Amino acid sequence: MSVKRSTTQLRLNVGFTLIELVIGMLVFAIAMTFFIGLIVPQTTRSIDPIFQVRATELAQSLINEISSKSFDEHSSRNASERCGDGTAPACTLPNALGPDSESRIAYNDVDDFEGLDERDGNILSATGSTIGINGRNLYQGFRASVSVFYDADLDGSNDGAVGAAKLITVRVTTPSSEEVVFSTYRYNY
């Protein structure tokens, strides 16, 4: 014996009700809220390692550039004449450290970099050109500052007197306000 069902009974058994659809959308919205809440902070943190690498490269580049210069305006690059030795001129006084009225390209001794403060598109290479790739500045949003002072006792503080060592400190601040600090000493030898 065959049982015939009416077409209205078949339609009642197919599909979702409006209440089921609303509940499904509500559950989906809650799940997406949690998912987005976990993912979005991670995406903002994912750029930090790139900033850190760029800041480290910039700081190391500046340290290398500065360290390659003479100890003082009155010292030779090949150490044949050192300021303060014998008949050689005296070393630059602590309050006179800084550029000797020359442009960055012409800096010829370590203390010329004292007070250097460059940011964004003004961060330049040793040749005075903008550092970039395909016309885009690699250091947009960055800041680089340099301090140089006498520190003969190697304690990290300014001696306020002429000494045999200068502490060079390079600080690079990333666009996310993280600071990378590199320091080195340059000796009068």
C-alpha cells in the first residue's frame, strides 16, 4: 500500500526557519568578533620585526660611518699625529664638540656627529643621498640621533674633560616608538 504525501507536507520538512537563520547569523557574528579580536592585534605587531631590522641596520650603518672618521679634528686618520701628543695641537674641548661648520658629507672626525638628529626623509647616507628603493624612502617615520662625548674612564657618563676615549651613542626610534640604541668607543690612537 503506498502512502501519498501531499506537497505541503514535503515543503514543511525542507529548509530553515527564520528563527534558525537569525540564530545562525548571531552565532557567526559572535565567532567573527572573537576571531577578529585575536587576529587584528597580531597584524599590527607583525610589522615590528621589520621596523626593528631597519632600525638596527640604520644604527649599525651610522656607527660604522662615525667610527671610520678620525678621533679628533686635530688627529690624522693614519695615527701618525694624535691630538694632545707632544707637539701636536690639543684635542677639541668638550664644550666645542660638534660639526666644524661643515655639511654632513664633509664630516671628518667623530665629534662632528655630536647632536646629529635626522628623521623621515632627512635621514641620509654617508654620501648625502636619501636611503630608499625605487624612489621610496626606507626610513619614513624613523628618527636617528647621535651623541658623542669624552668618556676616558669608560663608565658611560660624560667626563666633561678631554680624554683618550669618546663614547658614540646612536639612537634610532621606529615609527612604533621603539628605540634601538647602539654605542661604541673611539680611542685616540
